[in-house]
Amino acid sequence: MNTAAPSSANDNRIAPETPAAEPVLQPIQPPPEPMSPARAAIYMASSLLLFLTQGLGMNLLNANIYQLQGSLSATTSEIAWLSAAYIAPYASMSIALFKIRMQYGLRRFAELSIVCFVLASVLNLFVSDLHSATVVRFLSGMAAAPLSTLGFLYMLEAFPAARKLSVGLSLALMNTTLSAPIARIISPPLMDLGGWQALYTFEMGLALMALPVVYLLPLTPPPRANVIQKMDILSYLLLATGFGCLAVFLTLGRLYWWFEVPWLGMLLAGSIAALTLMVALELPRKMPLIDLRWVFSRENMHMAGILLLFRVVSSEQTTTAANFYMQLGLLNDQTQSMYAIILMASIAGGLVCTVLMLTRYVETAHVLALVLIATGAFLDSQSTSLTRPEQMYLSQAMVAAGAAMFLPPVMSKGFAAALAKGAPFLVNFLVIFLFTQSIGAIVAQAALGTFVTLREKFHSNVLVEHIVLTNPFVAQRVSQLSGSYGKVITDKSLLNAEGLQLLGQQVTREANILAYNDAFLVIAIACAIGLVLLLGHLAWRWLIPHTAAVPAAAAQS
């Protein structure tokens, strides 16, 4: 079992704020011997287990959030607090955990993390109402953050240094896409077995399976250093407060509506105030928790823009399409076959991207990803009220494959750039990645959800303008819909009113479908714009060396 290098008695204390001091690393251990294929496969399987344990804990709730309303006696808006409570600590926890891992050792970090997650999973079994469920989901969000980190570390451990940021990173990111479709596939049988308690029991079972894995399979410990300073604690608390308030605001704003309840504005104001104060504290520091000048450099802002684009376009499947199925009245058991195809497409896309990462044609993965997602989203924008999962097999498979291919090239460049600056800069890269992937995900969900709501109102107004009983087609339709009530309602006016109400329900459904089609089309247009910009960037990079080579060749001749 690998252990951290011996440390002095003062290694674990929090260092004071000393501007001139640099973190003193312990002697670097020699690189480990290459793993045998069998042992590497075990580490890769362990990484998959950890990713599924963390991912299913979040996605099982999202996949069954409307089914849980009855079990917890909650409305749609109230049940959304479970998602908000989970994402609030999860959005920033990994930033603190990175420095804790560097100072106190990877082994302690891994063992304590999995024990905390197991305890949080056990607490789920004692949930009896919405309030207790919200508290437990908050604790689960805190405990799940280190699990995703361990998933990455176990996958990278299986590969030599030359392949960690190519094959290892690509496979790890592929694993992050598998939890959402698997949650939709296994939810119906779990709900049939025991409702929400069966979901939580399954989550606890995965956590108990992961527990011995962490203890029996050690990770190569990186050099430890005294990197935690007193001001880091205050800076992190401000960052966690800002990210947490922003996460709750974005998760619940669309449901309570942005301008209707005062506490939403208070959450946003609190988030802005906490983040502003954190920036004011961090900028003058010689050794900040987050190097904001590096984070906001041009290259990093370009990378953040790409990551945000990924969250927007990938939400076509994870959020927009899933809500569209619910609007059609489709439950999880009616979409199992489609999510099985999505799962296989995600694996195929991830493997293709892994192969491309080993070649010099890495940017091809971005081009293919944008083409696939744009085409799939455009096909989905032609949906009608008669659309069923069978008609969306191809489009959703294209979106899933494209989403699995998009992220690894960007992440590989970001990791390489951070490592080139030094290990402490990884925490700065984590800020960019976590903000764009956790906060960015709910920004995309909130923006697209708000867009769908506004477009539904627009289409409803347009459709309702044509519903007048003087129109013979409308009168005929109202008569058909009210015919089933003719034997119990004899009053002609009441009968027409009942028919108009049923027709209004159909109009609302059609307006929602048109609104989702608009959202799919917006995502397709965003992908097309991103593709044009990417091709232009690649063409520019190709032209610069060639245009510089022409004068050089002329001078030599």
C-alpha cells in the first residue's frame, strides 16, 4: 500500500499568511512501476463504480422528482428544493478539498471521503418528510464532491504519465456521462420495488460497494505541502456562500418566477456581495486561494466560453428533452429503450474521442461533436404531439455521442496549462471547470426553462386568438370533445364550456410542444455558430504558419 512520505509534526497545521513564503513540498517519490493490464482494469472499473455512485445519487432524484412529490407530500416547487440543496455545497466543495488533499495527504482524504458518503447515504433511509430530505440532500451534496475527484484519480492511476491527460482523462469524462441514462433505465424497476426508499437503498448499496475499493486499492500519493493559510478559510467561506446562493437562485428562480418572490432577489444580492468581497480579499494576496488574474486571462476566458457552450448544448438531452417527454405524458418506463440507446451512444462517442486524443487530430472531436449535436437538436425541433421515443432514437443518439466527444480535448488543454504553471494552479483550473459545469449547468437549465415558458405563453396567445365558436371548425371540435359529457350535462351552455376547457388543454399542450421545438432549434443554432467559429479558428491557425513560410521560401530562393 502506498503511503505519503514522512512528515514533520507541523506539516498538518494551517500556515499563517506570510506573503514571501512559498509552500514547501516534501520530496517527490519516484514514479510508480507501470501497472499490469489486469490491475489497470481493476482501477478503471473502480473509477466507473465511484462515478456511478456519485452520479446516480444525484440523477436518481432528478429522474424521479415528480414521482417523489406524492411520497413527500410536496408541490413541484417544493420538491425542487432537493436539487437546490444538493447542488449548493457541491458547486464549491472540490475547491476546498483540493488544498485539504495536498496538505493532509491523499490517503486520509480518500478514506474519510468515502466514509462520509456512506454515512450520508445511510441518512437517506431515515428521511420522512420534505424538511428532513432537504437536510440530507445538502449533506449528500457535500459528501459527493470528493467522490467525483476520486473517480478521476482512479482512472488516471491506471495509465502511465504520457497517457493520463489523453486516454485517462477522456475515459474519466466519458464515465461522467453514463449516470444520467442509467438512472432513467433502472428507475422504473426500483420504484416498483419500494418507491423512493428503494432509490435511496440502491444509492446506499453502491456506497457500501465503493467503501472497500478505496481501502484496498491505494492511489499514488502526490507530494504534500503546507498550502492552507488562514485567509484561505475566509475566502472559501465567501466563495461557498456566493456559489451556494447563486445555485439556489438559478435552480428555483424559474419555478417561483424571477420577479415574483422577494427572497430570490435577496439570494442574488447575497451571492454578488459574497463573491465581490472574496475578490476584494484575494486580489492583494501574494498567495491567494484563487489566482483571479490567471483565471480571467484571455486563454482561460476562451476555455470558459467553450465549457459554457458545452453545458448549453448538452442540456438539450439532460434537461430539455427530458422535460419534453414529461410534457407528452411519457414516464420512465416508456423511455427505457431510448435511454439504453443513449447510453450506448455515449460509450461509443467517448471511445471515438479517446482514439482521437492519441492522434494529432484532436480538434476533429470538437467538429464532430458540434455537427452531431446540431443535427440531433434540429431533428428534435420537428417534434409534434404524436412524437414518441421511437422517432427520437437517432437524434438523441447523435446528441449523446456528440456530448461525450466535446469535453475531453478542452479539459486536456486546461489541465496541461495549469500543470505547466505548477500544481497549486490546479485549484484555479478547478474554479473554472466547476463554475462552468455545476453553475453553468443550472444557468443553462434556467435559461432554457425560462425560454420555454416565455415561448409557451407566446404560442398560447397566438393559438387562442383563433378559438372562437363562430369558426365552424372550432365549433365542430368543441362539439366532439363535449360529446362524452352529453349524457350527464343537459345544459347547452355548460356543455360548450366543458368542450372549450378540454380544447384549451389541448391548446396548452400544443403551445408547450412548439415552445420546446423552439428551444431545440436555439440549441441547434448555437451549435452551428460554435462550429463556424471553431472552423474559422482552425483555418486561422493553419494559415499563419503557411503565410509565414511563403516569404521565408522567397528569401531563400
